Amino acid sequence: MKKTLIALLLPLAAFAQNGYDGPGRYEILSNLSQKVLDLDRNDQRTIIQFENRNTDNQTWDIQDAGGGFVYIRNGMNGYALTQTRPNNSEPVAAQQYSASDAQRWRLESANNGAVLIVNVSGKALDIPYGKKDNGIKINTYNKNGEINQQWTLRRVAGYNTNTQNQPGYNDRRNRRDRQNRQNQQNQQNYPNSGNSRYDNPNQPYNPAGGGVGNRDAKYFDQNANMWKMDGDGACFYTQPQYKGEAFCVVSGDQRQRLSSDWNNSFTSVRFFGRASRITVADQANLGGRTEMITRDVPNMRNFSRGAWNNRISSLRID
């Protein structure tokens, strides 16, 4: 019995030196493409690789499943990484947590210190044909240890052990409720943030309207000590390093004229989800001088010679 227990624990014990140090929240990075395992926000089921955006759909809660196995559950909705069929080249998916064998995975050390993520069936998590593009669907394939099956785990945070096993864990509605409570608590620290700056607090979230300040779109991440948003878009912050009060806008929306509260107030910018481009202007209606931002800017003083620090009057998110 003792020898059996040691054998079951060997995969996790060996990998503990190379990124995995016990249950918690992780990013799962492909050694091949340097992109992370990502839950497609469009259907919340498809598992793809995508460049790191530091969003919750790119985080995974790894939980002990017993016998040397783990469950891997998405940080956005709690759905579990699931092998759909025990065949080669079958795509994996995010499905409601059921503790089935299809959701049980073993973390095995590769020779170079990476990890192989292997299902009970023996098939390994695999990037088909070694492709490096954004949006490639992840599948399972015979374990071969090649670089397209090698992953690196980066701990993001722990998870709340009081809620992780409850039915509906991380369900979107429950998550939204927690965010609403957190928003209310943080109004003491940021009294001018949230709905009061732009939207009617009693108005339902309307993606077409931009969701600025809406509680469905914007929430305060206590672990990161910063405002973030759900979905695709960007947040503009009044302090460097994404701190202070935040103004968040979803992709496809445009602000022709910022209110006096926000005009010329931004010192850092951060992208979320699939948003890829921001057009900013120093006058209303995207007039005057304009510039395109395509990456996170932790301090606007270091971007374009500081020309846009506290200088944005209108903007568009794509």
C-alpha cells in the first residue's frame, strides 16, 4: 500500500519544483507558443490558446481529485477542463464540474522541467500540428512529450476553500453578486468610481451601450487591488500601474466626449479579453491629435513621450 501511494504521488511531487506547488489558481502557459490556455468568452466552452491578457478566463483553479489526479476549473465560470472523447485529435472543452474521469488529469514532469497534462485515459493535452496562432483549439493526443504537449504553470493566487466545492461554484450569477458586494465595499475607498460617474446604478447592463461603470462589466479585484472588467474592453486608470479610480469601456464602443469627471484624467491603460486596439484623441469626437494604443500602458508618462498622460478627451475601443 505504501509503495502504491508513493507511485501515485510521484507525478505531483516531481512537478512541485517546476511551478505547481499545490491547489490554487494558475495560468497554464504553452512552452511551444508562449500563449496561455484560454476559455473562449464567446461560448464559454471552447478551449483555445491565446496571448496572455491577465483575464479570469485565462486562469485555472487546480484542485486535488485524489489518487495523484487533479481537476482543472476555469477561473471565470468554474467549468472543468474535460476530455470530450478518448481519441486522438479530439478537442477538449469546458463543461460543468461533474468529477467524472474525463475531468481528471495528472500533472507529469517532462525531462526539461515542463509539465505534461495527461487525462485518466492516457491522452495528453496537445496543441495540434504545433501551431502558434491565437485561437487554436486545444485537443488531446497520445502522450509523446514533445514541445506541443509541454506546459508551464504560473501561480496566480489561492482560491477560497469555503466556496470551491459548493454547487454552482464560480457561476456567473454568483460571481456577479460577489462583485457587486465588493464594489459596494470599495466605494468607501473610491467614492467617485462606478455607476455614479456615468451610468444610472439601477439601469441593467447593456453591452451595446458600453457598460461603463456597470457592475456587470466592472468590478474590484481585491487580490490584485485594482479595478477590472468582464468581457472584452479596456480600463483607464487615474494612477500609474492600473491603480486609483477606473473608467472601463467594452469593445466596439466609442466615447465622443468624456465627462468633466474623466476628461484628461488617465495615467494608465489596461486591455481585457479580446480587445486589441484603442484610439485616443485630445479633443471631443475623436478630433485633434489622435494615437492608437495596442498594448497595456502602466504609466502614460512613458508612452509616446508622455504626450497622452492626462490628455485624453475622447476614445474608441476595438
